[in-house]
Amino acid sequence: MISVDEGRVSYAVMSFGGFLGFGNKFFAVPWATLHVDEKNKCFVINVDKERLKEAPGFDKDHWPDMTPEWAAEINTFYKFTP
């Protein structure tokens, strides 16, 4: 998710759960909370799997309205201060 106003990446979208791509829950994660794992060539977020199950999410057919209130909810959940 790119902030057009600021011209930068604000959130990464990741999926979690489900089986074979069905029932996945999508999450918007503040970009700055991700860390690069150069050895495994991936991004890592330091969030417990059980906590992630409680994260605000959405399904692939119903993306959220990215209002300031939505952003505040996401940032609060991940304890991120922009």
C-alpha cells in the first residue's frame, strides 16, 4: 500500500491462515515494522503467531477503506508510531 500523498510505501499486505490459499486472512502491516532477513531473503515481523490471529484483517474481496482512523487502528495494534 503506497501513500500517494507522501510517495512512499506505508503498509505491506501479508496473508495468514487458511489452507491452500482458501480462508486466508489479509493484514496490512506498517512497512517500518518489517525487517529484512538477508540470509533467507524475506521480510520478518516480530509478532507472535497467536497475537497475529487477533490482528485487524480483511479478505481479498473486501479491502479496507484506508482512512486515518483505519491507519490509527493498524498502527496501534502493531505498537507503531509513524
